[in-house]
Amino acid sequence: MTDLKMNKALAGRIQEAILESGMTQAKISRRMGVDPSCITRWKKQTYRPRTEQLRKFSNIVGVTLDAHIISTLPRQLLYRL
């Protein structure tokens, strides 16, 4: 999978998780301790979340780092999970 496809897949999963959680992006970002623009950059594919950010995000929105999300990550991040 190319970087562009990985970024699109991850951005899509992030958007889905936000919608399914029923929380606003602002609430999620407050609970994560990040600026709301951080999550916006993930969704716009201009910034890829760090492993710890992805863990916090998944815990807050109530999703697991399932095979689908993991498959969207670059190999260099996988060893950190």
C-alpha cells in the first residue's frame, strides 16, 4: 500500500471513529490534550498521528487498534504498538 493510500485509509478510519463515537472533534481533542487542529490535520492527511496519540484517540472514542487501522500504518510505527 502506498503512503497516499495509507494516509487516506487512516484518515477515513479516524473520521468514522469520530462519527461513531458521537463526540465532537473538540471534545475528543480536549480529552487528548491536543489542539483540535491536530485531529483536523490527521483527517486532511497533512500529518500522521504518533503512536501514543493514536492509542489515546482509540481509547477515547472507544475503538480498538484493529487490523484495519494497523494495516494503514507505516511499517516503522508498527513495532511501537
